[in-house]
Amino acid sequence: MKYFFDTYALVEIVKRNPDYIKYFEEVITTSKFNLAELYYSLLRDMGEEKAMAGYFQFRDSAIEISDDVIFDAMKLKLKNKKLSYVDCIGYTLALKNDLRFLTGDREFKEMDNVEFVQ
């Protein structure tokens, strides 16, 4: 199984959460938007040095976001007001690239194509 790593999953990988051990060796696919969220989260909680290290650890894992992904993601956002723009883009990228969306965000718990790990 191949995965799209949501920001939640990336943070848990950085924190070495034991619930994410089985994903530590997976090929990581994410987006620049998720990297921006990761950087912010780590900057807020762990400081600039850890934030920079986390960002650069996953930088080469970011895939391109096409126009059709943006359009479909914003349609998803319109239907699901509780989801963030970044989450909608990531989820849509996962679907369009045949990747399972890996997250611990409870808003996704019952959605299709989601591997939910908290």
C-alpha cells in the first residue's frame, strides 16, 4: 500500500509516535502545503531548528498540485466546511494518485480511502 502523508502523519513521524512505526519506512508522498503546515506546527511546538529539519526531511516528497486537483479539492471543501483547504488538497491528491490518505485528523475517520491512525 502506498500513502499520502497528511500533516498530522508527518508530525507523528517527526515525534516518533509508536503508533506510526509501521509507516517509518514507507515512501512518503505529501504536498508543499502540508510541508508549510508541518513547518508551522514544529516551529510553534519545537522551535525553528526542529521546524527546519522537519521541513527539509520531507521536502523532496512533495508532489506537484495540478489545476484539476485544486478545482476538485475546493469542491470538496465546499461540501465539507470543517475540512481545511490543505486537507482537501491532500485528500484529493491522494485520490488522484492512487494513494491512501494517512492521517489522524478525526474529520477523516469515516471517509473512504483513509488510513486513520491517532
